[in-house]
Amino acid sequence: MLECCQAYCVCNNEVEYIWIDAQGHDFTVIKSLGDKLSIIKEGRCEATHNLQLYQVDNYYKDIVNYLTQRGFKCEVSLDNSGFGAECDIHFRRNDEINSA
């Protein structure tokens, strides 16, 4: 999946929306985009809220900090699982917010 996402970014100058659901590897996918993250306007991913559900770190605070440092505004919707363990993160590039 990472190769597919990177290949898409290489072929396109801008990505309108990316929806990441990689079963606990969402943060890995985001970080793998590297400098191509700057061509993404908006997206959504899942993260863990208060439990480590997967063998990798996928905590929402880490993802929000990472995206915020790279020019995104994040909104977190807690408890998408019904158990308080997961959340959705919607992120939007700051320059897209100002132009909307």
C-alpha cells in the first residue's frame, strides 16, 4: 500500500483527499509520504486513543503533533469504535482553510 500511495503522489501535483485506514499502520503511511505530504490538501486517518491496539505506535497525539508541525489543522473525533479505544483524525492543510 505504501508503494501505491507514493506512486500516486509522484504522478500527481496535488491530492485533494486521502483516506487512510491501514489497521494500525496509519501513522507509518503518513510518515512514509515524506515531502509528498505537502501536496495533500485534506485527509482522514484512524488512531488509537487510550490503548495500544496494535504492535506499532499509532497514538492520536503523535499523529496530530506530526501533522500540525507540517502545516495541518487537525480535528479529532474520539471513540469511533464504541469502546473509547480509537478515534478518527480529520486533517486539512492550513492554506486550504484560509482559501475556503
